[in-house]
Amino acid sequence: MDRGRRWQGRQFERGRCPKEVRIGFPQRVMRFVPRPRAFSEGTTFLNPKELEVLRLTDIEDLSQEEVGKRMGISRGTVWRTLQSARKKVADALVNGKEIELVEELK
């Protein structure tokens, strides 16, 4: 078997098996809409993992290492997820896009 590949049903997939990510709060809001809505230029999608990383780093003021320990992921994954989430939120704010929170983790 080739390194870095795992058996998935009837085929091989590349990469590691995904880790379970711990989310520490219930998601209450599912969508933010710009005003006036007529100028909305699309939708930006955030998953629960991105929202939790934003919450823990920017609201709870935890370090990336502390966030990783709390969520059960590496500091590097926290950094990548945080960069992705901040870029999405900034794009939505600057370009008047809706922000929709999706339920599944990816």
C-alpha cells in the first residue's frame, strides 16, 4: 500500500483520517445578512470549526496552542482554520456578502 493512503470503502483516499473536533458552544445563529440586502454580492459559508476557532481566539483571547488543546486539534490546524475564517469574514464585510453558518464539519 502506498504511504499516505487509507482504505475507504471500495477505494483508497489520500491523507490522514479526519480528527473529531470539539465545539464548546451551541450554534444559535445561522445567517448574517447585510443591509440593504439588495446589494448583497453572494454568500460566504463558515463551518462550526471556523466559528469556534474565531470565538476562542478573538473573543476568549486564548492562544492558538490553548485553542488547539481545547478543540483537540494541532496548533497548525488552528492557524490555518483561523486564517481561512478571518479571510472569509473580512471578504463578507467588505463586499457586502451574507455569512451563512453550515452545520457539517469539513
